[in-house]
Amino acid sequence: MSRHAEGGSKREGPSQRQLRVAEEIRHVLAGLFERRDFRDPELAEAAITVTEVRMSPDLKHATVFVARLGRSDVDVLLPALKRASAFLRGQVAHGLRLRFAPDLHFQPDHALDYAMKIDRLMHEPEVARDLDRRALGESGSSHGEPDPS
């Protein structure tokens, strides 16, 4: 019986190989951005973080999610990253032992900006007040007291 004989169900999520290759690419790119060895002044002056890399199933395309340290304007660097993608692809090829160097596609990662926005919202007085009421209501209900709201 084969491994795939479970009624034709499709595997969900990336394979172990995709995850391993993506992490290795992330590591190589992070080192390149840390050294800032670029001819393009936009990239040489920018503090870029590679937050995630996702590989296609055939390992020929890598989507690289990038963010700027301390800034939220990573979108302005996308054209420079696209211009440098051939150079970066070559550096990835030298850093990894793969049959093919994947094409690199850059996307902004706004997850940190979103997390900071949620954190700011959670610390607003109105939200903090509602959360305190809820906490009091939960602890008060365990002692048989009515909910104050």
C-alpha cells in the first residue's frame, strides 16, 4: 500500500524539504542584508530583515517576506530588491547546494506593524477598562457575586 492511498487526500502545508530549503535561503539572505554589500545605495543604507521565506513545491520559486527595522516603509524598497534579485539569487546559489537556484520574489511583511497596532489598541483606556471589567466579572462570578456589567 502506498503512502498516498488515503482516498486521494491532499497534503496540507509545505513539505519538510520546502521548509528546510526556505529556512536556509532565509539564513543566506539575512547574512547578505546584514553585511549590506550592495551597489544600490537604497539597499546599502537600509536595515532589512528577512522574516520568512516560502518555497513553491518544485523549489523553483521563493517568496521572501521582508521588513525594515524600526520603520514601516518597506514598500519603497521593493523596486530596489527586484533590481537586485539576480545578484541575490546568485548569492543564494553559492550559499546552498541545490540543483536550481530559485527565483526570488519579494513581498513586504506587515505582520509586525499589525501586531504593534493591536498592542496599541489593547492599551487604550477604553479597552483596558473593558478588560478589567471582564476580569472582575470572571473572578466575581466564581464567588457567587453578580457580573457588574
